[in-house]
Amino acid sequence: MGRVVSITFDDGLARGAAASAEILERYGMPGVFYVVTGWVEPMRAPIRDDANMGRSHGDWNFWRRIATAGHEVGSHTFSHFKAGGLKAALTPWRVAREIARSQQDLQREIPAQSHTISMPWNAASPLSDRLVRRAYSACRVGGGDVQYNRLSQLRPYALRSWAPGPRHDWGDYVAAIEAMPQDGWLILGFHSLEDEGWEPISANRLDQLCTWLRDNNIEVATVRDVVARTKLSCAP
């Protein structure tokens, strides 16, 4: 497997997911949508952050349609809980509940051989790492700096990602992709489109990204598929 890019979206915002999926599908590319399963309608977990409050996070019929179209639907925990820090350390039972319950929701509503998870706030701990390994095939973390994964030395439970923000221009995207090593995997971490979600990407920029990836013969794949193929290629 050569260089590959994954395009991911956190929080499970329905309007942006539908628009993103439409753009990706025009290019025959799959996306990855990490949903907060307790926010899927009918909601079972409160929303406390401004970027998600008052926004639709879809229902399970919506997310099944997204999955049926060829996209990956993964976990962003049950209630967007921060798995690192003092609060998580004082309530280890909640960390376990967040990870297990979101996996149970996905397996019930969107059954698959495996699911992957993206940790809210890019926060993890030794406890969350142990629990994630029991329930998911891979875990994505990341931040504002460009980071690559090496397919020849893959660490599926510590997948690096890059979250481009408003300070990044088109040249930053091109530079990050062109700098990928030959066995490199760049996971792009977004939230939603236009005016929805935390630091959303514009629809025009997503379309521009898809065009550039297609024209430069860069493979676009889901996180789950890249991990599965890499594990298979490394099997004795």
C-alpha cells in the first residue's frame, strides 16, 4: 500500500455530514464520520458545548444511509466525554461506560466486523487505551500539527491526525500531503462544513481537496479499511 489519506469528521453533525458525503461521493471517495452515539436522536446524553448545542446529530436511519453509501461510521464516545485529565481519573467507571456504550450502540445500529473510535478533545489515558483495545480495531487522536502514520510501523491505537484550522491556507494542505513519506498515511480531522461545528471547513475547500487528491492519484480510504488492510499485509 502506498500513500493514503483519510478524511474524517467528528461530532456527527447531520447537516454537515450529508453535505460532506455528497461531495465525497461525487469523487467516489469514502469519508469517516465519528458520532457521539448519545447525541443521535432520540438523544440520551446532554449537549453542553456551543459548537454542538442546538444542532441536529441525525437519527440512526440517517447514519445507516451514510454507512450504506460506503462511508465509515465510528465512535466519538457516548457523550463527548474527555477521557484524560482529573475528572476522568476520578470517575474511571464513566470512562468505561463511555467507550463500551458507544460500541454497543454502533454494533446494534450499524453492525460491522469492527468499528474505530476518535477520542474527544484528543484526550486519552492508560485506562481508556486498555478499554478501547477491547472494543475497537483502532483509535484516532491528533491535533493542530501535521502528523503522519507509517503503514510499515502502524500503531492502530495511537493513530495520529492533523486538524487543519482557519489559520491554514490551501498551500498548507498541499504541503502536508506532498510531504507524506512513501508509506505514509495522513488522517485529516474536521468537524463539519460552512457555519456548523468547531472550526468547520468550507464546502468549496472540501471540493478543492477532493479534486487535488483525485488529480494527483492519492488514495482516499476509511480508517477502518486502512487498518484492516495493513494488518492483513503484515500477517505471517
